[in-house]
Amino acid sequence: MQPGQNEEMADAAGLPGRLRHVYWIGGGSGAGKSTIARRLADRYGWRLYATDDVMREHAGRTTAEEAPLLHEFIAMDMDERWVNRSPGIMLETFHWFRGEGFGLIIEDLLRLPQEPCVIVEGFRLLPHLVKPLLAAPEHAVWLLPTPDFRQAAIQSRATPGEGFVGKPSDPAKAGRNIAERDCMFTRHLQGETERLRLRTIQVDTTMTEEELGEQVTTAFGL
């Protein structure tokens, strides 16, 4: 479906008006989305909706016809997911990166009361899917981490012996593949947000959590 068709369908359903109370933080993996969203929710008394937290539930709410890439992924073993495929193929076929299940996010948000405001965060918030839903362009921002920032973020929260990349036959290669895939995804987000003229914030290792929080607050016009 073309972006123009997305906008027409969203307008026809009145979604921008119905989601006027929603603020969106998308971006690459390890960019600090969850941390900043939680800070803003606490500061303003908003409801927090983390898309990562509902991935398992959303997977269970889809059929193979509705989300073919998701169900192919579920059927794979860990080596098929993370070791045997190139980062490029992983990027092209990863279901959440392709927007599968995004409609379930909207269904969830529409069930929530319009007060207080809701802040939604997660890498599943693809720019071309979010833009048609915006009543005001300043209600969305994408955080784009540099590779150094993302690596530092991953190392700071890693626990030895834990994590799904420890299950494949070659954990080191799996980790490299995932890191490269996620770098490619961030570059894709940068290009798409530029094309759609959406707001972004570059996140690097010189930026403190407080500074990032203030930049997001400013982007939202709060």
C-alpha cells in the first residue's frame, strides 16, 4: 500500500483526531526510547504503551495469512533466524520491520481512554505508518543512535549468559548479524524520516539521558 493510500484510509477513519492525545517515540534499537518514554510518562502523568511488551500477545492475535513473515519467523530455529541468513535478508524479512501487526497497536490505542495522554514507544513505529495518524507533526519523533551509542547501550544492560543470541550454535556471529541488521534499520529510518519530513534526534555517546529527554520534550513542544 502506498503512503498516500495510508493517509486517505487514516483520514477516512478519523484516526488523527481519535489519536490526538498520543505521542510517538520510534527509532533504532538501543536508542533510549524506553528510558525517555518512561521519564516523560512519569513527569507528565501520562500512560505508557511499550510496543515491545505486547509483541508476544500480538503474535498470538495474528494468522499466517495476516502476518506471513511473522509466522515464518516463529517456525525457524535459532540458527535459521540469526546465523544462517545475511543481515540484509534478516532486515528485509523481519516481520515487525515490515509493519506486520501494526494495526494491532492502533486497535490497542483506540481502546484506551483519551485522558491522560499516551506515549507510545518502540522500533515498530515505522515512519510511513505513523505519519498518517498524526494530528500534529510535533507529536512524533524518531531517535537514531550512532553505532557507538547502541553498542554502549547494549553492553550496559547485558547479563552474561542471558539473551536470545546465546542460544544459536554461533552466538558471536548471531550477535554480529543482529548488530549489522539493526544498523541497516537505523539507516533506513533516517532515509524514510527525511523523505517524509518527520522529526529525528541523533543520539550519540556524548549525550546524557537528561539532555536526550530535554530534546524529546522540546521536539514534542511541551
